[in-house]
Amino acid sequence: MNRRDLFKVAGVSVAAATLTACTASTAGNALGGITSRSANDLYPKGSKKRLVVVGGGIGGMSIASNINEAYGDQVEVIVLEQNSRFHACPGSNILLTKTASEYVKESKATSTWIFDYNKKQSEYNIITNCTVVGGDVKNKVLHTTQGDIAYDTLVVATGIAHDAQSQFPTWDQSKLRRLKYETPSAMMADAGEEWSIMSERWENLIRQAKKNPQKAYQIVINATPKTNLKGGKTLRRCPPAAGERTTVLASRIKKENLRNLKIKFMTELDGSLGSKHGAFKQSWESLGYCKDILKPTASDIIEPIFNARIKDVDFDKKVITYSQNKLNSDLEVVGSTMKAIAYNEAIIMVYQKTPAVVGKLFGDKVKLSAGSFECLNFKDHFILGDSQTTHQLPPSGSMAMSIAGIMTDEVIGSLTGKKRISDYTKASNTCFSLVGENPNEAISVSHTFTLNKGIVKGKGNVPKNAQGVYRDGGIADAQAAWIYSIGALYGNFGTVEEGGVLSS
């Protein structure tokens, strides 16, 4: 399979994937000294129509790349990004299956899945270390930490934000900070800060377990809760993330033959591993990580803890306090017990929320138009990807990439004043999870969409082969193609050979 074919699999145009990288510029001083301009003149507006994209993640860079590639002669594209580089969460768990040095030696790939923005500077304008603090959407002006900037059409694609304060309302800021740095979820677009911390702590735990084979160690992985403390639904970015991370860490433990290191997988669900439950369950059982998720034994690497919700964390003693519900045959909660569990390391995925910039620009009750991602009450303003929380289509990196391709016509219609209708039932959403020990096998869930009375409905499918096996090398190849297509958005180009997630 050649690179052209792989980019087709990933849903990225070959032209977008082969744009020429440019000379690097200094992060935070993009566009040749732009930070020294007047606070009211961040970037002078010329005669071209201007598209400003807030957020340089997968969705934001996709729409910016699409518009620039097809309409760059007519439209000036500017991306505002609060970080100096981008951490690609999809695929990054692969690095946890072995040490980063071993991985880089074998793959000749980036060791951290972190990409710089400066390689795209010659194609369109990317202003890094720039945070939007407010704006006047009526007059189409954004207020940023580097000054004001005018626009004709705006796309907000800032991703989702942590909401640990709501999950742990009695914690002060000092304790919330410890949560971020001592039990990092590594799910946010924060230039890879949390991921780097998590990876370093994991490698240290591996070293300790090797050095002290007679001592027992354990890591607790807590999946993002589905419901909040009042029973309502919470926002959840990438529900299978906890399952994949648990799987790749179990793979590493098995590979290193660390019988003294175990994983406690904590979820509020009853007997379910969450999204892609059947595929994870089958993989764990067949690979010997956990022979029966409902009856784990001491010899298992993974022990699921169901119906559990974290209530408190003692970071000094390294003890998690949690409640565990007891259900009747109708799955009704009939009791709850408070329990405690010690940990050596923990990965705690917390509540998530709409990013603050959405509220600052549009208020708390922003709605999207039916069948569109344009704001209902704010013409020429769009919300893309995890930043949106009201649309029927699921927010995800894969979906944001797909929607960006479809949204291109709508955005151009906004800029030209000639309204265009986009068909979002053509969107695709494929979520991959690594599960094999190479780890050149993966599972996935894909969605198809239909429109019924103005409402887009999705139907998921978790594929398996003729033998009933979910994990597959071909799925891993497709995931690799998608990962490298993400890199292409930032000017990083890799090649993936047949059967090689680890190839580049």
C-alpha cells in the first residue's frame, strides 16, 4: 500500500497531504515580528476575504488547510493558537508500549507525537501563543492576548476543556493542579504537557517494578464519567481512550514480564468496558490480560472495577477514595459503599466542558443551525469539532476532519455571500484503538448517518472478521494512515508500509 492510497483511506486529499513544508519561524513570534504590532492591529486586513480559525487542532487545521488549498487565491486564512506546538492524542498511546528511545530507533518517527506549527507558515498565517479573550461578533473583531483582529468569517475549533472543578467542587486550586500534574489524563490539546508527564511517570513505574520484583505495584486508570453528580450526562471526548490506554499498558507489562505490576481499570458502568466493549473484552481475554472481566484473578494484568466513581484523592498518601454502587436485577442502584484503593500511579480522566472561548463570544446558550455548524443567531460564525456540544453528530478528531471537508462549501458560501448547503450525512467517523502486542493490530468503530425530519442520526458498527475476531492488522494500517494524515496537516510527512503501525 503506497502513501497515496493510505491518505485516501484516511479521508485526506492527496494534495492536502503533500503540501511543501517551509522554513521554520520562531514560536510565539510568527509572521515576522507580529507580536510587536499595535494591540489594535494584530494583523492588518487586506482586500481579500478573511477566514479566522480559532484553534490549531485537528479540526481547525483541517478547515484551514482545505480552504487555503482550494481558495487561497481568494481567501486569507489565519489560525490563532494558544500553544506553540500541537500534541496529536490519536496514536500517541503507541509510545507507551515501549520506551520512547526504542520506538524512535525502530520507527524513525517523532518520539512524542508533537508537531510544530512553523512548517505551515509559508502557506497560511498561524499565530501561536495567542489566546482569544473576547470579541465583538456583531462587528467581527476578536480580542486576543496579542491584540485585536478583524475577520469576515470565523470558525471556532478549540477542542474541549477539563472540568475537574465540577467533579471535585470542594477542592482548591492547589489540589486541582496536583490532579493535572500527578495523575494526568493526557487528553487535552496542551502542547503535549500532560502526555509528557504521564509518559515519564509511566516509564519510572516500569523501572521501579523491574528493580523491585518482590514488591507489588499498581496503576489506576479511571475512565471519564458518563454522568455527573446530579445524574445528567457529561461531555466526553474519546470514550474509548481509557480502554486503549489500559490495553497498551497491559501489552507493555506482558512484554516486560512484570508479574508485580497490575492495572486497575475503574469505570462507573456496570459490567461494561464502555465504547467498543465487545472488542476490548475479546482482546483482553485472548491476549491474556484478563480472562474474565467479571471475575478477575490475581494472575490477570487488568482488574476492572465497575460501578465506581472517584470521590477524593490523597495525593500525599497515594490513595483514591471511591463509591461503588450496588445494582438490582433491573440495574437500579440499591446501595453504595465507600472504598479506598492505593496506587503507585494513576491516570484520572475527569469531566469535560465547552471551552470558555465559546461562551465569551456567543454566550452560554449558543445553538447551531439545523443541518449545519453555523451558529443559529450569529451569521458567518461556525463551531467545529469538540468545541460544539449541541450538534447531533458526535464530536471527535476523526469527525472534525470529516466535517471540515464538508464544511468547506458552507464557509466559502459565507465568505462570498452565496449560500451553500452541505450534506453532513456524508460525514464519516471512525474511532480506532490499538489492542495488539506488536502493536500492529487494532479495533475500530465506524458510523453512518441519516437525516430524518432535520435530525442527523448515527449508527455505529464495530467490525470483526469471518472468524468473529475484532482485532485486525488491516484496521491498524488504516489507523496508521489516519495518524500520518494528521501529521501532514502540520507539515510532517510519514510513510506507512503494509502491516506497520510502527513504520514511518
